[in-house]
Amino acid sequence: AMPPTDPLIYRFYELVMINGPAWKALIEEEFGDGIMSAIDFDMVMERLPNPKGDRVKITMSGKFLPYKYYGASGNVPEYGYKEA
């Protein structure tokens, strides 16, 4: 069901729906046109003690896969491109 009904899963859904466009722009700014792999992917979850209530820290690491432009010509690079 969409949106998810489980409260925890809904919060992840909400994070991506609200912050996803900014995350995408930041990744493209740093790496060029492409995606972060969800196959070659690591995630670390930690508990951070806090007097106001423990916090959850999630670190995600995925391989960057540049888009490949077939038949690139003119100003279109063959692979994802980051301006120097």
C-alpha cells in the first residue's frame, strides 16, 4: 500500500519524498550525472545515546554509477560528467 502504513517505514518514505530531490542534486553536483547503486551498497546503523532520547544514526554507502550516454556527440559526454 502507498503510502506505507507502518509508522517507521512511513518515516523513511517521508524522508525520501521530502529530501530526495535535494539529495539527488547534491550527488549530481559532487559526482556528475548518475545514480547511487542499491546493489553494491552498505549500511551501518548505530545508537547514539542522548539525554532527550536515544537517536538512530544511519550511514549509507553505495557505489556511484555514472549514466552512459550511447551515441554521445557534440557537448554530451560519454559518461556522467562533473565540471572541474
